[in-house]
Amino acid sequence: MKNVLLLLLVCCSFTLHAEWYEVEGEAIIIDGDVDIARELAVRNALKQALLYAGASVSSLQSFNGGKILSDRFQVRMDGEVRDIRLKSESVKLDKISVQIVTDIVADRNKCLSAGYQKSVSLLRFGIRHREQASYGGIYNINESFSRLLYQSLRKNSQTFDAREFINQNIGFSGSSLPLRGNLTAQEIKQISKSADSQYIILGSITDLSTFKPVVNGIAKIFAGDLPDRNFRLNIQVFDGFNGNLLFDRNYSKVTKWEFAKHRIVDTNTLKFWRSEFGASLQLIIDDVLFDLDASLQCKLVEARVIAVDGNEVNINIGRNNGLKLGDQFMIKHTGSYVDQFGISRKKETNSSSQVEVTKLYDQQASLMTVDRQPTANVQIDDLVILN
């Protein structure tokens, strides 16, 4: 558990706040490399502070002598890391723990929806070239990686309410336009409805190939027989309410494959995840979480109407998403029509009625109109948008 301690608050203006945070992070030491483990632990700690402050860092630099080398870090969402200092560190067995102090400036009023968690579900990723998984017999790495990413979303993200890991095969090409000939926008919306989630995460492992690095001269003497291995990943996030693509990014690492050629490797074991290759996949997961938080944190909070009972409207987000009694929403009526070319088009109409939260549950809430007048023409599958 990472403990976040607010040390000092200095008001810079009506919207910008400078805050000092003292945070702890930890990492596993692989092959005795304490320096790399220390950087991972600092990265882990800084992530906790940034998420707590409502900002996301775009680059984590190395440090020296207890002080981060870079004086300024570029931070998404109008935030800024002004200073990072290593306060202490301790090594116990194969784990390093660090304590850092960091000065973060974040414009909290810039993103009013940052305090609410958006519902999300993740589909098991695919492997584009399954024959590449034969080296090591890692045919299950897509499920292992997907599940760990989902668990990380549940435990470490302050932007998402991770609701379901869908462990099924779904058509996905990993290209920039996966809906062409694979999943359609209508199928995305159906998955969203079944998973009770606003966002759907899809992914594809696009490269698992192995290769021997080219070495010359005396380096050949020390070169081992084990190859390097690629891991390339494409991740996309869709708005399940309208089927639109919101996020499309590629990630890659090249790492030494430490296991013998004919050994079948179980990707669900601790030994695999503590290997150099497994540790590199955890770094990718960290990067994905950063990018998802930064990209979607300020998106509008929306929910689906799941029941209408007289003047009461029930929606599919609640206490777990940060809703509070009195939060107000605008109703958006949804429908469709067929145009002159026979293409089905979506139609949305904003209602003049304002509704507010009157009852709260973990993953749903009840709303009534602010003036307690009857709701006009609200139907199941209409949407509400947080004001």
C-alpha cells in the first residue's frame, strides 16, 4: 500500500495549487540490478502522487545523488512537477522501497470530472501472430497480460471503475481501424451494455518474435545463447455509448528472454513476472495506466438509464464512481433513424429537465427532477450527463 501524505499547501491562484507530497514506492530487484529497481520504485511512488493530485506525468527521468536530474517534467492536464527528491531507500531481500518528496502544481478546476470514476471493462487481448508464441510455448500470454492490466486498473487507477474482465475471443485486428470488417460500432455498444460499462478496452499483441542481437569482436565471447524478445502491443479504447474510438496507442519493449529454447514457460507464475521480460511487461502496464488516466480523466461522466419508475430514474453508476447526493445530471434522449441511403444513424436530443441524485448504491443511483416535476419521456437506454 502506498501512503500519500500531504505536507504543505500553498495557494498560487484561485485555480492553481502547489502541493508537496511525501510518497512511498517499491519494486522487485531483478538480477541484482538495484539501480533499475530504484528507478521503478521512484516511478511507482511518483505515479501515486500524480494521480492523487489530479495530474499525469508524461516522462519519468533518472535521478542522481538523491535529486531527480530533470528540473521540470511535462505533465498532462495543465499540471507540473516542479521538484522530486529521494528522501530514503531500503533494500530487503529482493525488494527495494523508496520514499520521495515531490512538489506538484495541478489546475484542479480545469477538470471538474476528474473526481469521478468512469466505468470500464476490458476484453481479453489477442495475439496477431500466434506462431511467434511457440518459442517458450507462451500461447496464454495474452490472457495473463490482459488480466494483470485489468487488476492494475482495479487497484491503481483513480480514473476508472473497472467492472469486468471479459475472457472471450473477440474479433480485433490491432490496426488503427479495427471496426472495418471486425467489430462494428453496434457490437461495441452491445458489449458495453452487457458489461455495464461506459468504456471498452480492446488490445492486440502484435509482435512476440525473438532474435539474436548482432555482436562483433570480443563481445561475441560473452554473448550467450539466449535471444532477445519483442513485445509490441496495440491498445484501443471505445466509448461504449456511441461506439466511437477515443484512444489508440502502440507500446513496445525489447528484452532478454531468459528461458531455455525448448522450455515451456507458464506466464501465470511469479517466476515469469519476476524475469527481465516479465518486468518489462509490467513497465508497459504502468505506461498504459498513465496514458489512459491522462487521456480519459477529463471526459464527461455519462451513465445509462436502466429503469424508470414514475418520477424516479435509475442509472448504472453510483457510490463507487464518486457520485454524491445532490449531484445533478442532464438527460439525453437517444434514438436512431434510417437515412435515404438505408444507413442507420444515431439521434440524440438533450432534455430540458435537470435531475439530481436522491439515492446512492455502489454501482447505481436513483435520480429525480430538481423541481420534483414528472420526467418527460425518459426511457431505458437514454443517457445522463453530469453537469
